[in-house]
Amino acid sequence: MLRNRVKELRARYGYTQSELGKQVDVTRQTIAFIEKGEFSPSITLSLKLAKVLQVEVGDLFWLEEE
Amino acid sequence: MKQDFRMTYPLWNMAFILILAVMAVGFTSSFVNVTKTEASLSIEAQALEGFLTFAALIAYLVLITIYLFALQSYNRKNPGKKISPFSMRPPEYMEQDEGMTFITRKAVQKVYTFITWTLPFFALIVMLFPIPRLFIVWGILAVAFGQNLIYYMEMRRHLKEAAE
């Protein structure tokens, strides 16, 4: 299962879901789906998020054994 | 998102389908003759059928006028994502980014599953039993209603979760 730190890092930088979405060119809802783990983003979107949140992709997303 | 016309579009469809269901009563003329064994009983219901057809036609015209005004208003407010009333592609698809495409696909998959089961089942029922024409039309409309309801409920569930 894909886990992520999007919510934690977004809070650290004080972004709202809408603000983060705007920076990576997606809707607020898509950020919410990613944070809830409902949706696994593409590599392109993952790279964009990692860039905005200033971390490596591997530190933002990782696989967890079920 | 609640104001997004694409979100409420299935509700419009469902309203149109309900009106069509009433209209079907007049067009299929199923109430005209009711025959009982031994003594024959004939019920003339053309007046009722005519009234239902006329009322449904008026309701349809009123609804389509409101719908076109609502669509025009939406298109004015959202010039970047206009919806054409004559588009072949269902306008309720929300595919503005990969997350929205993902939930749209999930909703469409549920609808597809529903159609896959209901249509052959309905065809079988129609083949096996002498069902009046009105009920066949109602059955088809019920499938169309169900398809819109499933899509709407699924999209609403996802978007509600995203709002929490």
C-alpha cells in the first residue's frame, strides 16, 4: 500500500489543499484523495509534489507491506 | 464543487427520466382495455392518458427550459469549461486532472457493472413473460434512472470524503 507524508509536509509549509493543488496544477479534491491514500498519483504529479514540498519523492511516498 | 453543473447533471437526467415515465403511460395506451374472464369489462381511459401525456409534455418543456437557462448560466460563469447541450460525450465526466479522472473511472465502472447485469436480466424477463409495453418502457427507464443514480451517489461519496 502506498503511504505518503503530503498532509504533514503541507501543514509544515502552511499550505491549504487548494494552494498546494494550484502549485502542482491539480484540484483541491485530488490533493485530498492523495492525502487519504485513496488515489496513487502519477510519477509526474509525485515529482511535482516533492519539488513543492522540498523533499525527495522517496521521502514523500513509500510502499508499506499490508 | 456543489455548484459544478457536471456534478448535478445526473439529477437532471433523473428528472427527465421520471417525466418520460409519466409520458409513456399515454404513448403506450396500456389502460384502455381491461378484460375480465366471463364478464367483459372495458375501461376507457383515453382521457386520463391524454391528460398524463399533456401534463408530462408541459413538464418536460418547463424542465428543459430551466435546464437550458441553468446550463447557460454555468457556461457564462465557467468560460474555460463550457458544456454543450448537444455533446455526444456525457457532460458529467469530471476529468480535469488525474485524481478526478480516477474517481470518474470508479463511478463509471460501477455503472458498467450495473448495466452488465440488469440489461440481460431485463431482456430475459421480457422474453419469458408477456409483459405489457408500458412496463417494458418503464423497465428501460428504470435502468437509465439507476445508472444515473449510481453514478451520482458514487461521485458524491468521493467528493464528500474529499471535503472532510
